[in-house]
Amino acid sequence: MTSGLWELVLKGVWVTIQLLVLSGLLATAVSFGIGIARTHRLWVVRFLAGLYTEVFRGTSALVMIFWVFFVLPPAFGWQLVPLWAGTLALGLTYGAYGAEIVRGALAAVNPAQREAGIALSFTPWQRMRLVLLPQAVPEMIPPFSNLLVELLKGTALVSIMGMGDLAFSGNLVRLALQESAEIYTYLLLIYFVIAFLLTRVMRGLETKLKAGVGKAPERKRDVRSKRPEATAVGGAVR
């Protein structure tokens, strides 16, 4: 490819990273807000949070992007630029999946920890902030890592709005060169590299958070420890 076409692809990479960061931040905020609300003592709060989760998990992210970009403008009289429309649609959609991760991690905390917080006269917010979340967050990191990779792949959906992300730029290069195999191979490799870097960062974050709550990271066992113990038979050791 020429330098001009490579520049187009690199611009697409930058747009994809921007969209990933912005929608990831929104999805994280939604995940914790809705996930914690699903454990609230008031049934109305739990019902509304559950309704949100079911609605956004049960609808297509592609259709949601269409709805935000094409339906909202005539309904409310304003138009979102493609970057913010994609951020809103992807953040709200993937945040619903993240909310279930948060709810499940909070539910997995030992009930004795909750009882200890009550015994210390902590308020519900203090129990959540000081007792439950510090123990639950490290357990959320692996599923959140998977969700972040899925969000990365979901960013390609914004190309339907004509947004110059990696997928859209790659398609323009393909049309210019009339070469599909080479271009799409490059795109696969770029997505893979970004996903690999994300998983490494999340793994490091998991190790740091677990160390903060006194959980040592798992270490590989010594290969020699897996060998069977020596037994004496007839005076010989084998």
C-alpha cells in the first residue's frame, strides 16, 4: 500500500481507540451504577435496574446504533456526531452486560463480610465501599477483560454511520486497491494486537488489585512437584 493509504488506516486505528476508550468509560460507569442498583434493598430500584439490563441485553447493538443516530434526531431535534452516537449506543449496550458482572461479583462475596459490616454499624454505602467492592472488584477483572475485547470488536459496527474507524478505513482501502485478502488480513492483525494489549493491561490490573486485598497471584507449580513420590520396593527405590 502507498503511504497515503497507510495514513488512512492509521487514522482509522486512532478513531477506533477513541471510541473504545469513551464507550468503555461509559460502559464501566453504567456497569457499576446498574450492577449496584440490582443489589439495592428497595425492590423498585432493583426492578428498574433489572428492566434496563434486560432491555439492553435483549436488543441488537447494531439496531441501537441506528436508533441513536437516526431516530433520536427527529424525535428531539438535535443530532449527535457519529463518535458520540457510537459511544452512547455501545456504552449503554455493553454496560448492561457489565452490570451482571458487577452484580454476580457482589453476590459472590462471603455473607459473613456483610454481617461484619452490619456489626460495625456501617451504613449500606460504607459496607459497599469499604467491605464489598474491595473484595468483589478483583474478581470482576477477568470477565471485564473479555467484555472489553468484545467491545473492541463491536466498534466496527459504527462504520454503518460512515464513521472513519478501522473497519470503515480498511474497506475504503480495499475498494481503492481491489485487494480483499491483504487488507482484511491487516485488519485482523491490528484488532488482534489491540486486543492482546488490552488483556495484558487487565491482567496486570487484576494482579495489583488482588495483591491489595491480600490475594497472591497464582503461580505455576514446580514441574518436579507433580512427579510421584519415590517408593521403596524390595530395598530398591524407584
